[in-house]
Amino acid sequence: MALHWSAEPAVLVPIAVSTLWYLIGFARLRQLPALAPLYGPRQLLCYLGGELTLVLALLSPLDELADQLFSAHMFEHMLLLMVAAPLLVWGRPAVAFLWAFGPVGRKRLGCAWRALGITAGVNGLMHPIVVWGLFCGVFIGWHLPGPYQWALHDETVHTFEHVTFLASALMFWTIVIEPSGRRRLSYGATLLFVLATAVVSSLPGAVITLAATPLYPDYASSTARWGWSLLEDQQLAGLLMWLPGGIVYLIAAGGAIVRWLQFDESRHPARHARATRRATMAATIATTAHGRTSPAKPIAGRAASMALLICGCGLLLLSLSGCGSSQAAANAANDPVAASDIGNPQRGADLIRAAGCGACHVVPGINDASGLVGPPLTQMARRIYIAGLLRNTPENMIEWLRSPQSVLPGNAMPDSGLSDDQARDITAYLYTLR
């Protein structure tokens, strides 16, 4: 039975347009020193890999086979949910799409975004509990026999099914990965988020695999042509949902644990250095006590690995008991920078008063600086990102203060006209806010 590639315009055109759109924005971002590090070869390869996965899932012979075998259809769904979506998110498409527009277009979009009040709606829709409910609900709902067979016989419903799969998966992986901007969940909470999803999402696969009778009779004639029984095809489909999906969630959970450990180490380098020295000393003593002549370094490495494993297990137990680190702690990761090495903090405070920054921001130490237009600048030196996009470094802060519209056109902060020295002094003051 011959299977063919498809050139369905409703699928091919959006993939082609979004890819070109991303490439234009990516090329422009690479020309900006402040943003180029966020958009390197890895982000480009991830995004293109995600688009290629969409092509394989929706335009390759797999899509035609999915109409004939339940197992092939489940493999197609797994590609959308577990491969295409995380790769696209890793590509950081949102900012790239914005920068595909020219400066005037970006400014107009920003103004329209604020005027329509879209931010509140997006923030509500991207709340982790809402995202979790949507992702699990879409996954379970469309695999119930009734809705599934409805989509199988109605192409419009089938298209809507795939759109909801991809949209909810993009939302889910954005919460888990958060490739840029401030994390919505701490690493401990992210671990819980992934594990809870894994448990709930495994239920349909388990039910389908273990069912004693066929649940999707509409495949009867097509599976027979391939020499399979309905139950065999159904069991393979259930296993494809159950096991590969579980492996992807396990990898995501492991990644959250590793990033949590790395984050903790970056906050307490001295403590981790002492722990490494103690592990090395213990390994050396153990080597001597057992009369081994092999170098202590490999043993120390095994001890460190064991320590990491124990820490990982401990962190998992803490997260399961609701004791994950808070978001406030997650924003305190920057290494200390001496304000005096940047500029003059006192002159910076005077400039903040003169420029009227307090009309928009709460600025500690500045009288009457209680504005509510922009975010409060409390503990600014300890934050990880500026405007949810730029890494919080003195150089990026100076650039943001001088020309915020060139960094993120259409945002609420106007270009200030500050000189380099003035921006340095203000940055120096902001770096005293810890």
C-alpha cells in the first residue's frame, strides 16, 4: 500500500511563513550585541528542528498512515506534543517574530498590545495552573473514544484537534523550559509541575494498553489490510503514548533537578567548594585505608556524583512535600558587582530624581519615587533579567537606560537621552539596591 507526501496548503503555508518570519527576526537579533547571545546556532537549530518535526508529522507519509493505523496516529501525536513543541520553545520564537517587523511596526504593535490590554489576558492564560489544566485536559479529552473518532471522520475537527495539541504543548513547555525572561515557577515547583503532568498523562496510555477489548472500532477495516488485529494496533498505540511520553517527562524532570543544583551552586559557590574539598579528602582517606594505589581523583569524582545523586533525591523529596525554593530566591542569583566600579552612585541618585524616574517606578532611597507604571526597582542588583529579556549585567543596564526603545520597541519606557556617564552613574546606584 503506497503512502505519499502531502502538500496540504493549510499545513504547508503556515509552516513556511512562520519559518521565514523567524529567520528574518533571528537575523536582525543577531546584529544586536545585547541580544545576539540569546539567539545563537542552538536556538536556530532547535526552531528549525521543531518545524521539520511538524513537516514529518503532518506532511510526510506518516500522516496518511495515521488514517489507517491507530498506533501511527499516536506516534504522530507524540511528535507534536513531545518533540516539535519543546524544540520550538527552545528557539525563543516570540521575540524573533517581533523583530521580524521594522522599528515602526514593532512600535505600533507594542502600542496596540497595551491599548487592547492583551498583557493581562496572556498572563492569566499562562498561569501554571491554567496551562496544566489545558494541557492535561486536551491530551485526555481528545483520546477518549468519542471525540477521537469524531475527529477521525471530520477533517475540520481533526485540524482543530492538532491545533489544540500544539498550542497547549507550546504553553506547557514554555512553563517548563522558560528559555528567556523570568521563570514563572521555581525549579522545585517546575519539578512538581512535570511530575504531576506525567502521572495524569500516563493514564490514557495505560488504559488503552491494558484494555481487554478494542476501544476504537473505526480502524477495523484499515488495520485488517495491514494484517493486524484491532487489539494489537491498540496495544501498540497505548505503549507509544505511555512509554516514550514517560521518558520525555523523566528527562524534563531530570533537567529541572540539574538546573536547580546548578542554580544553588551559583548562589553558594563557597559552600560548594568546601563540599568538594571534603569529598576529595574523604576519597583520599578511603583510598589510603583500603591500601589502593589508584589516584584519588576518580574516587573523588564518584563521591561527588554520589553527593549529587543524594542531593537530587533530597530535592525531589522536598519538592514533593511542597518545600521548593521560592521565586524570590530564584531572582537573587547575580554575582555581587561593586557599584563604585560602575560609576558614582550618589550622582546616580541625583540623576534619578532629576529625570523623574519616581513617576513611573518605586525606587528605594529616592524620596517620592512611588510610581506604579513600571515595576518597582527594589533589589534591582539581585535580579536575573532586565525587562524580562536582557541578562542583568552593568553593560546591559547601561544600554537599557540609554535607549530602551532600540532594545524592545513599543515598551512603556521612553528613550532618556542619557549620556554614557549618566547611565553609568544611575546603574551604579541601582546596583546598590540589594
